[in-house]
Amino acid sequence: MAGMSARRPGVAAKAPVRFTASRSFRIALWLHRWTGLIAAPFFLILCISGTILIFHEEIDEGFGYATHTDAASPGTPPRPLSEIVAAALATAPARRPLALVFDADHPERVTVSLVEPGARAFDGAKPVVLDRYRGTAIEAPDPRSTPTGIILTLHANWFLGLPGELAGGVVALLVVICLVSGIVIYGPFIRGLAFGLIRRGRGERLRQRDLHNFLGTVTLGWALLVSATGVTLALGDIALKVWQATELQRLAATHGGHKREAGPIAGSGSSLDAVRAAAEAAKPGWRTSLMLYPGSAFSTERHFTVLLVGPEGLQKRLFEIALVDAADARVAEIAALPWYLVVTQLSQPLHFGDYGGLPLKLLWTACAWFTLFITGNGAWLWFARHPRRRKARDDERGVRQAA
């Protein structure tokens, strides 16, 4: 018959191979379904808390948790850092200074972290914010106790410390797998359809699936970025411990020095201002972000560790480390960050979207809420996949209860 190809008698026609029946498609579908379902409740919490953290500055300001300082008179020189530390110690004489933190957005402020004698890390540290020009303490809430600080702890580690960070990293990794597998299974579902087409009048489940595919495609790049950076941030503490065990040990072995009790430098040592000036002179244009005392978990027994941040571009998001001798303010070495800490540092602004002003914050928020919808919509699609079978079970259950 015209229009039909001839077939040999007794030979059945070979059925066309459908991509949806391939093993790779079935594996991708299984991964997409189950990684999405497992991650869904945790990812919903992370999306909501992350959206709040995008506007943490505005929220702190609105609820009165922002710290305000009066402007100093023009030409007023900053107080020596030794006076700043002394003023901080006056608020807690039994403690000792571990670090000085300089606020880039508010250069009139410096925070002194005070710890118990013998402590080498920031666990249990008491931050004291001081006015650099007046040398007086500024009333400021502990950022860890503010509403946004509590939400940050939830978002970062589920109130569980390092185990919680790793658990959050696992959730982010599941989301990455869900997204990548979604790319694999997306093609067969939209074959022959215009991009963004939402089919109506053919059942709610089909309409929701079209919405799922469309919004998932629109937000795919953002979701991959946020999830991948979530994985790297979850490994941040481990990366820091690796740096301590390798690079910091190398610095200590290279520049050495006798062991002594961790604590402030003796009066015969260099002043804090001299240490800071020496570090900044060794890296012109870079400014001090953090000064760690010798004997801390992040410095050698005889050197200050000074973190220097760059003047512009990506350099403002990175830092280099100056090792400054406490005795004579000599810069022993300027050390660049290893690649894994560079990745961690760059992941933070990309994850939270807090580097491009209000327009970027609004974009991050919109993408987060679209992703929230996709997450809930995907769970509904799984639940509603066999409506007739489920209705029959519900009817049977109702008959049994009535009997």
C-alpha cells in the first residue's frame, strides 16, 4: 500500500527506542525524585532563613539592633590600639585579648575579642565594641544573640556546630544532584512544546508539572550557584583546620620561636599600632581586617597574624596573611590563601547575594521564593502521581471504618 514501507513476512516491526525508557533516564528520574524528597523539608527551612538573612542589615536596623556611633570631630586622631585594648579589658579584667577586628563599613569602630586565660580559639569569646576616636565602649548587642544572629546559626549549622554544618552540606549536595538529574529528565518532558508553555484544561497535575519545569529552568543557574556554594561553606571549618594543620604549621616551623604562654605581648614588645603599620606597609593599598595575638589557634607563638584585605574588586572579598614578629614588628612573611580557602571566601557573597545592593537582594529573594514553590510543587507532584489509585484506597479505608 502506498505510503507504507515494505516488511518481510514473519518479521515484526522493531519498536522505536524511547529516551524515557533508557537506563540513564530512569536513574536520573530516581535520583531527581528521591534526592528532592529527602532534601525538601530541610531545603524549605534553608530557603526561608536564607531569605531573611539577605536583609539582615535592614532587619537589625528596624528592630533596633544596629550599633550607632556619633561622628568624631574633624581631624580627631584615632586612639592608640593599646588604649583601645585597655578599655576593653576594663569591662572584663579576668579575660585577655585574643584578636582585634576592624569594621570596613564603620572605620570608627574596633572590636576586641576577650577570652578566658589559656583559651586559644574564639569559643566563648566576649566581643567588646569600642570607639577608636574616643576610646570608649559602645553599647552593642552580641551579634550571636540577635534574631538574625540566631537565624544565621540555624542556617549555618542547625545549632549543632560542625556536625550541623556538615549535615547542611549534605542537604546542599542532595539539591545539586536533584538539579543536575532534573536537567537530564527535562528534555523528554518538553519535547515538541514551546518553552514556558503551561498547558491548561488537561488536569491539575499536568499544569503543575509544566510550572515545575518552567520555573525550574528559569531558576536553575541561581539554584546551582547557591547550592554549590552551600556545599563549600559547609566545608569551611574543615578547610580552616586543614590550613592550621598544614600552612600554619609550615609558618611556625619556618619562623619558629620559643614557646611561651599565650597572651598579650610583654611591655618590651612592639606596639599594636607598629604591628599593624608594618603589615600594611608590606602590602601597599591593603588594609587590616583582623589582628590575632601570638599564641592563638591561628598564629605562631611569637607572631601576630594580620589579615589584610584588598582595595577593590574581588580583592575586597579575599585576604592575605601577614606574619609580624611581636618583638620588633618585622614582617616575617606575606602568605597568600590556599585555593580551598579562596573558594570558601568567594562562596560567601555569592551564596547570600549581599554584595550588589538592594537590586541584587531583591533578585536573590525572588529566586529563593520561586525555588520554594518548586520544592513544594515537586513534593505535591510525587504525592499526586496516582490519584485514582489513592482515591480507591481512601474509599476502601472509609468503607472499613464505616463497617
